[in-house]
Amino acid sequence: MNDIPTDIPANTSIYINVINNKTINTKRMPLKKLISYNYQEKINNNIIPMQIDNSIFVKNIDEIKKMVNEIIVESYPKLKKANISFKTLKDDSFYFQSTFDFMSILKKNFDYIIMVNTNLFEKNCSKEAVKAILAHELSHTLDYELKGNMGVLKIGLKMLFDDSRDKYEHKTDLKAISKGYGNGLIEYRNWIYKNIPEKSIAEKKKTYYQPEEIEAIKSAFDKAEKVGKKNKLLSKWLKCPPIGIEKINYDSNKLGL
């Protein structure tokens, strides 16, 4: 079983050694549950090709729009009547951004915009990962909706300063994770580190939770939910987001989890 590859290139055929009469499912990220390895008796170093199912990747803006509608119904019902449009962006480090039409700040209701980098469609990002980062972006949109004109201006001012921006983005991650998008967010972060310039990776890791931190947060939320303390833990972390595994574990242990 040691012949199973640990890093599977997307959109390619996979060739594996045929060794036992078994079928196992890989749990490797980011394609877990998607590829089956069909093992048979090894004869003359035979190998068989397995083709990755491309249907698991997001390929167009219509799929993005459908996901946004699903997420709103599932997790952000207060956005059901919000006016959300979509625009494309070209950038080597950002794939999604939640913003609004600045002129609409003079209106009763904002016109919200989800910016989508069309390079995404060529880089094989899974639907689970995209859905999770869209949940993150819609959390920003909900913030704009709830806080109104002055609140949005305050958010804008905070985003000018690195420490305030990092805290705000970590809080937004916490909200998405608490709503059940943790696994997808892990997958997205692993994906984006491979699809941005190396010089941008450190900044991403500083501004947003890293996969191992998300896993620890998920575990803490699961334990807290079993004893009726999930909302208490979330409220605590939204006031002061924990940074690092040690702090995440310390806070959860302090609650007796």
C-alpha cells in the first residue's frame, strides 16, 4: 500500500501498480472521496490508468452564482433580499473578493458585488473548496448589510491597517467554520498556496487561518457543541480570534472541552 501517491496532479491520468484484488478510496487532499484505486494481482509490473473526474471542479461563473444562492439559503438567510451581482477580476494572488458599489452607499440598500478571478476555472479548484471561500466572502457581505453606511466606513478604515485587517479576516474565517465550511476552507487554503506567487504565501498565512489551525478550530467547535458551549466559544473568539494551535487549544481547554 506504500505505492499510493501522496500528491495527485489534477486533470491528468493516474497510473498505479496493480497489486491486490482490492478497491480502496483515497483520502488524500484535495481530491478525497473522488478517486478509487482498483488493485488487482500484479502481473509483469502491469499498471492501469485511472482518470480524474473533472466534474468536481468549478468551471464557470454560473456555477459560482448557483453556489452563492445555495449558501444564502443554507447559512445567510438575511441576505435573501440583498442585491448581489458578479464581476470578474484579474489578479495573481486573489481569487475572490466581496465588495459593493460605492455609489450605492447613498441609497437605502447597498448593491453588493462578488469579484471572481476567472483564472480559477483553469486551475482545478473543487466545488467544496469554492463553496467554503464563498461562505467566507458572504460573511463579509452580511457584515456590510447589518452595519449600514457608517459601519461599512469603519470596516474600510480598519482594512487600511495590517493588524486590524488580519483580525477581521480571522473573525470572518471563524464565522464560516462555525457554519460547517471548515473542511472546504482547509481544501481551499491548500489549493491557493499552490496557485499564487511564492512571495504572496506568507501574507496569506498571516492574514487567514492555516489548514492546521482550521482543523483545531473545527475540533474545538465540535466538542463545544456537544456540551452546549459552541456559541459561548464563538463569541469569545469573535472578540479576540486565537492565533496558533497552542492558543486555540488553550481557549478550548479553559472552557473544559
